[in-house]
Amino acid sequence: MSDFSNSTYASNDSHSPYRCQFDEDFKYILLPVSYGLVFVVGLILNVVTLYVIMVRTRSWKSSTIYMFNLTVCDTLYILTLPFLVYYYADENDWPFGEFLCKLIRFLFYTNLYGSILFLCCISLHRFLGICYPVHSLRWMSARRARLVSAGVWLVVVVFQAPVLYFSRTRDAGSERTCYDTTSEDLFDDFMVYSTAVSVLLFALPFMVLMVCYGLMVRKLLEPARIGAGPGSERYKQKSVKMIIIVLAVFMLCFLPFHLTRSLYYSFRYLDDKISCSQLEASSIAYKVTRPLASANSCLDPVLYFMAGQGFRRNLTKRTKSRQPEKVKTLSTPL
């Protein structure tokens, strides 16, 4: 969505530069407040998570590596939020220059799709461990997790690199707008790019995740083997808890954002075939779901704190090594 300084929608009709006009002043309260809350809460939770992983976790297994990369992804995004809080609180007046405008928009989408892909990596890791426990051993090493993580970063950066081209600023009098998408003359090209990214980096991973979780649930509902101890039952409970929480993150944060964004972009692309009231409704819905997409940075650490005992044990223990038993790492709840 382009943040037009006068809350207007620019038409492609050269005889009517502003076809629709509607009030969007609510975003100057909604976005600064919501982004400010995400910054404070998310920064605390992710710094604690990084501390537990880097200082308190002695043995990094594959799940720990995925969690570390997910947390780094979220932290990089959170550090950009003060700029957006200032921008929207100052009613779309961007004082930081075009380079930072491009960088912050790039980091937003890098965090968004990086989080989706790393959540999928963690889910596939658990899927293999539950459904193919023997055959999965060679696929669950720390070395393979590092290679997969590097591949995820490469894919995300390559797919989001065009954002650095599309995102730009526009001067209007004494104010400067930092486009969230792109300028009006490039919007048709941006529409094609955004649709491709949404399909490849959201819709496809979401479908894979749903299939894997369906197979996991079916496996977990099978009767326990004779002789299976209480540890097996606890493992099942943690797995079910993780499935519920990850699906909640997707349904709350990612799905509404992508649906409303696709609808709004489609209405803008259709232009004069859509009424101004429909365009306004889609624009409002899209703006309301943007904070939800940002909230995944707060929910990711909570997800793993709630998913098992390993995280909490590493967080609360006072000494790192004076106990004879093996220390459990973050791989336990995953």
C-alpha cells in the first residue's frame, strides 16, 4: 500500500489524478501504538531468547539452529520499528532519507517471509521426527540445519531484493512520503512481483505445513505402543501444543495480512472497475492487519517457551554446568 500524504488513491487516468479520496487518519494512531508495543515486547522476548540460545544452551542441535535464525530474523525487524513509529506518528513525513526507507521496507518483508520459512523448517523437522523417526536421523543433523538455514536466508534475500528497487520516497511540499509498496507508475509491475512472492513464499509453504500437520496429527492419534513410557506421552503432548501454536501464528498473523493485502492490491490494479467505497474498505482492512503481521516477532519466542520444558530450564537455571545429568537444549520442545 502506498502511503499517500493526503490519504488519497491515485488513478491511472491522466485527467483525474485522484479518483478516490477517503480519510485514513486512524492509521496515525493505530500504527505508532501497535508498532511501539511490538517493539517493546518483541525486543525483550527476542533478547531473552538470544541470551538463552547463545549463553545458556550448551549443545546446538538442528532445532536450536532454526530457532536462532528465526530469532535473528525477528530482532532485525524489531530494530526498524522506531523509524516507522516516528514516521506514522508524524503523519507520513519521512525525515530519514531514501536509503533507510528502502532498507526498512526490505527488512519488514525479509522478516515476514523469513519467519514463515523458518517456522516451516521447524515444523518439517518435527514432522520427520514423528512420522519417520528412523529414516529422519540422517536429515536432522546440525550440519544439515546450518545448510538449510543458509539456503533460507539466500532465498529470502534474493526474493526480497526487488523491494530495494520498488520502495522509494516522494516529496510533496515540505513532506516526504516513504512508499510501502512503490510509486504509482510502477504499481502494475509491483503487483506481478508481489503476487509471485505471496504464492511462492506464503501460499506454498502454508500448504506444505498443513499437509505435514495433518499427517502428524494422524500419527499422534495412533494408540501408544506397548511398553511406551511416560516420556512418550509427554513428547506427544508437546508436539500437539506446538502444532496448535504454530497454526495460531499463521492464522492470526500471516493469513489475514496476505488476504487483505491481496484484496487491496487487486482492487487498486482493477482501478475504475472498483468503487471508492470498496477500495476504502480494503485499504482499512489491510492497514488493520499490518500490526498483526508484525506481532509474529513477539509470538515466535512465546511459541517455544510454551512448547516444552527445555527452554524454561535453560532460562531459569543458575549454573551452566555443575549437574551430572545431560543438559537439555532448545531442541527438546521442537
